[in-house]
Amino acid sequence: MGNRFFTIDDTEIQMTMVVKLHQLQRDSLPSLTYQNLEDYLHMSKWRSRNPRSLHTAVDDIMHITASEIVKFLSRQAIVDGAQMNLDDFADLIGGN
């Protein structure tokens, strides 16, 4: 395996993500999606570097907490909202 890095495209990682997703959905975040978990790993947990071993990658995924995900999604909502136009919020504030 040498210099190999594990990414969210690896089958082993995807299977681990599905297991963790079901655990998080069952325990505290029923509306969490696979894409949310993938975004968290890609844009937060492994932003600077992907793990070099399978056991490190699996350990990273299995130790994700609901609060980490909620913090990440909250920040993403703020960033995404800041990039939108006021017209994009018309349906929320009673516009046409």
C-alpha cells in the first residue's frame, strides 16, 4: 500500500460511511444524508489530507459525532446563505 491515500471513493470507506450513517440516523440525526457525511469528510475532517491507512480512515469515520456533523452543517448553511441573493429567500419571507 505504500504511499496510497484512502478517499471517499474507496469501496471500504463507502461501506464504513454507510454503517456510520445508519448509526447517526438511528441515534440522533434521522434526516442526515450520505452526501452530508461525504461533504463533512471531504471538506472538514480530511480537508488537509486523506488518511494513509485503512484503519485510520475507518477510525476517523466511526468516531464522528452528531455534534461535529451539526456544527459542520450549520457552518455550511451560513456560507451557502451568504452567497445567495435575497430573491433566493422569497419563498421563506412571503415573496412571489
